[in-house]
Amino acid sequence: MAEALLRTFNLVDSDGKVYIAHEYQTVNDTSNLSGRSSIGGLKSYRLADGTHLNVDGEGFKNLDTGAKLTRK
């Protein structure tokens, strides 16, 4: 199972610090004898340093610190 980078965007915390976040999606190979194909799977979000994020309402939650981040 591979993972594809879908997009990069900025997030900001309550102190105004800006973070770079990446949205990834797993790519599932569905190839068969008729040819190659794939479908997108689950999405995940991480900061540029690899810290995992959870979607939290209208924003995101840093799983390491618990900080809430919103799109800039």
C-alpha cells in the first residue's frame, strides 16, 4: 500500500505560530489481468516534521501536544 501527497497547507496555533501541514491518502492497487488501476483510501494529516494530526471540528489537533490548529 502506497501513500500519495495530496496537498500542503498552513495551520496556525492559538499563539500565532504557523505550521506546514501535509494531507496524504493511501493508494490501494486494484490491478488485475485487465490492466493496472488503483483507488484512493484513507486520508491522513501530518505536520512537516512528521507529527500526526487528527481532524478536530473545523481544525486539527496535534497528537503530540494536544494543541488545536486552524487553517491560516
